[in-house]
Amino acid sequence: MYLRISEDRTGDQLGVVRQRQDCEELCRSKGWTPVEYVDNDISATSSKPRPAYEQMLADIRGGHLGAVVAWDLDRLHRRPIELESFMALADEKHLALATVSGDVDLSTAQGRLVARLKGSVAAHEGEHRKARQLRAMRQLAEAGVPNWPMGAFGYLGDTRQLDPQTAPLVKQAYADILAGASLNDICRQWNADGVRTVTGRPWTAEVLTHFMRKPRNAGLRAYKGEIVGKGTWPPLVDESTWRAAQAVLDAPSRVPGRKAVRRHLLTGVALCGKCGHTLSGSYRTDGRIVYVCKQCHGVSILAENVEPIVYGVVAGRLAKPDAADLLKAEQHDTAEAEKLRTQRAALLAELDNIGVERADGLLTGKQAKIATDRITEKLAAIEARQQDQDRLRVLDGIPLGKPAAAAAVKKLSPDRFRAVLDLLMTITVAPVGKSGKVFNPERVQVDWK
């Protein structure tokens, strides 16, 4: 006896129980001794394994079974390819097949035809049912109905309302990412403060990046990876901030597998004054940190000499009265940022239309190329303006033009400080001159941007 039901939400196996009762009665009427194989809550249309079914086939091949009883043929198979394989095995082993709805003699052409017809109908019903389910799921998504469990990070455990403790942390994390902080920076801070994931584990960069990419954090409903509308729950962060953060997270330096961690403050930032290559930090045998050029080996400088200079120059610049002017940019306006995103989305849609029109023969290859090149130029200009806006965010939270700016700079994480450096200046370290072993501060050259 093979018993199967596709979906058992309660786990009570009531559908299987009903099948068992009918199949046992059929076995008694034929004088057969039943051996039971049960696959509960497993669909025959999916690729999910059916352990009991596979075991039954193995027992048939081993000669341990002489007949198969099922409530109906669609309990055995809903895919024609499985039915054909079963019929070949039944023919080889002279297997009898009986169902509550009527016997099927697989040894005759008529019986095989009946089995195939019923199998095709079952396959059609399965596909039709799946299409209905998918359409219903998309309809729910478009209506903004949530599909994520209550108790997600940032929300209260028994509702989908904002958690006053963790929701502000999430909002600040997005702001920090836009300001140049790294995922590791945020993880270190949260773990140090005792903030844990919903499973009670410490945060890692991999877990955090997965969390920060979730559209639900911006109150957006996604379906199969596509955002289909607004959700019915309060967002942790506004949509414009979330989308801007996605652009940062998608930057090449953050691609998984690429080493982007910098252990020393000026690694990859300070330039060699001899060949122009970036300097890399390493430890000397005496434990001191030194920045060296691994390209020409013509420049090296101790971290204890160069880092205080760089901190001092940055702090001094941001404490000047005119430092606030660094934020006076049209692109930093939220409305302008949204306008740029809308323009970019429209241009991307135009590119898709060009591809469709080219495929339909409405455009020649030359016309499509000209149109594509012009749109690509416009996209590049918009993306450059967006990048300008994002770079300006690195100064958020620093009291520009005030003495307190110096203390704020010292508190920045290494990644955030590097972002500030990238915005303000280029640092070049000149080779050792006639001063010999005496450090000359003039070796550290600053070119303001």
C-alpha cells in the first residue's frame, strides 16, 4: 500500500488515514497482505525526494512485492516520466496494480493507455494548481501582505511594530554605511554592546550584509526577488536611504570573495612618492607598524610618524569655520537624490525598450547602438552626481567648523576615517632624503581635493 498526501498543515495525517482505511479494505477484498509505505506532506509534482516511494521501488526490484495498492493513480505519480518508469518496472516484475477507483492492468495496451491518460490529467491538474497558487501569492505580495515571520530584528517579538530598542540601531547602521563605515565596524560595535541576532548569536559581516539587503527594512514587499510595492508594516528606514545603501553594498570592493579588510589605517590610501603605488602596512620585527611600497620598495615610513600627522591635518581642516561649506551641495538634498534615482530608472527602462525594438526589427543595429550610447552617457552623468552625494554623507555627524570636530575625527572607525580622507585629500609619502634616520614631517605631502 502506497499512501501519500501533498500537504498536511496540521501534521495529523488525516488524509493518509482516510487513504489507509480504503486501501486496507481493498487489500482484504483481494486477499492480499499489505505492507505500508507512507509519504506524508510531500508533493509528487515537486523535485522533493519521496523516501517511502523510493523504498517501495527498491523492494519491487528485490522481488519482495507482488502488487501495489493506492487510493488513485495520482497518489503514485503526477509526472508522466515517473509513470513510464514505473510501468517498465511493473512489466519486468509482473506487478499487479490496484486502486480504490479501479484496477489498472499495466500488462495490456488498454491498461497502459488508461494509466497514461490519468497521468496526463494529474500532471495538468498539478500544473494548474501551481499556477493558481503562484498567482495568489503574487496578489498577496502586490497587496503588501508580509511574508516574513514576526520577531524579525528591529521589530517587536509578537508583532510587526518597531522595536524601540533595536529599530534605531538599524536606522543608524544604514546611516553609518552611507557615511563610509564598514560592515565589520557595525558588527564590532553591536557585539560589544551585547546586541545579538534574533537567534541569539553574535553578528558577522556575512549575516549583517544579508540583513541590510532585505527590502522589508524599507517597508517594501518583494516577490521572487522583485520589489512589487509597499508593505503594510512600518519601515525601519526610508526607501531612499535603503536604495542608496544597496548601491554602497554592491560596490566592487564589497563583492564576496574579494579581500577588502584593511588592518592598518593608511593601507591602500597613502601613495608612494617614488612610483605612485599605494603603501601597505606591516609589522616590523620590533612590533612597530611600518607602511612600505611593495611595488618599488623605495618608500617606507613608521605609522607612529605619519598617522598623527594625517589625523591632525584632517581634524584641523574640519574644525575650520568654512568646513560647513563642504556640505553645501545641491546633490545632498533628499528631493534631488530622489529625482536622480527616478531619472536613472527611466533611462534603464529606455535601454530595455531599445532591446525589445531591436529584437522586433523596429531598429537597425546602428540605430540601436546610437540610442544605447546616448543613454549610457546620461546614465554615467547621473551616477557621477549620485556618487558625489553619497561621498558627502561621510561628514554627517561631525560638528564641522567647531573645535569638537577634532574629537569626533579621533572617534571615527578606520573605515569611516578612510572615507573622510578619500573625500578631502590625497596623501603622498616622499622617500627619505638627506635627513637620514631623522624623521622629516615634510615627507608627508597633502593634496587637497
